[in-house]
Amino acid sequence: MSRLKVIEEVESSYLKKKVPVFNVGDTVRVQTRVIEGDKERNQAFLGTVVAKKGTGLSETFTVYRTAYGSSMERVFLVHSPRISEIEVVRSGKVRRAKLYYLRGKAGKGAKLREQFNAGQEAQAAPVEAVPEQTTEA
């Protein structure tokens, strides 16, 4: 077995099974597990996904937010055990792979258009097959 296959096999056991589909420009709420002493709690970080990098176990995404006059940017590992949940709040419509230009913007300048996925809800709902009834005359 080659070295690369062994690494992929070991990494596959650490990958999360349920990772939501999100893209650059989406507004996400990342729930991070914070341990303080012997207590554990979840802390939410809400912001816009500015970049996505990497594949497999080393896949990361960068979330940017402006709150109370100060801007902050945070890089998260997608498959980190510290992340308990990633929730897509709003889908953004962008034409760039990296949104680093948002760093200096505020107010309307930092606004992104929303992408509406009307057909996605219809596809996600399970459709039950109705048996055809034949009438013989």
C-alpha cells in the first residue's frame, strides 16, 4: 500500500459525516465548543464566509464579521472536533472565490446580494410514488 493511501485511510476516520454545503459569500453561524475550567459551553460566531481553502482533513474556511465598530476574521477547520455546528443563515450571490475586498468596507459597501434557491426546497422534500390505477372496462 502506498504512503498516500495510508494517510488518506487514517484521515478518513477523522472526517465529519455531516458537513453542510456552504460557499463563499454565505452568512454562517458557527457554534464552537469552548471549555472554561471544568465547564463546557457553545459560543456562536456569525459572519460572512470570505474564503475556503484546502481539501480533506485540512479544509478551512474564513469567516469575517464587523461588530461594535471593530472587524474580526476567524479561520475554522471544517472537520474540527471543536466545531459543534455550522448553520447557513443566508446564501450570498458572489462572483469571486475570495472576498478579501470586504475587509475595509462597512455599511452598504459590505453588503452582498442574496441568492434565492426556490427549487432547492422542492428537491429536498421526498416524493412518494403514487401507484398507477388501471381501470378495465
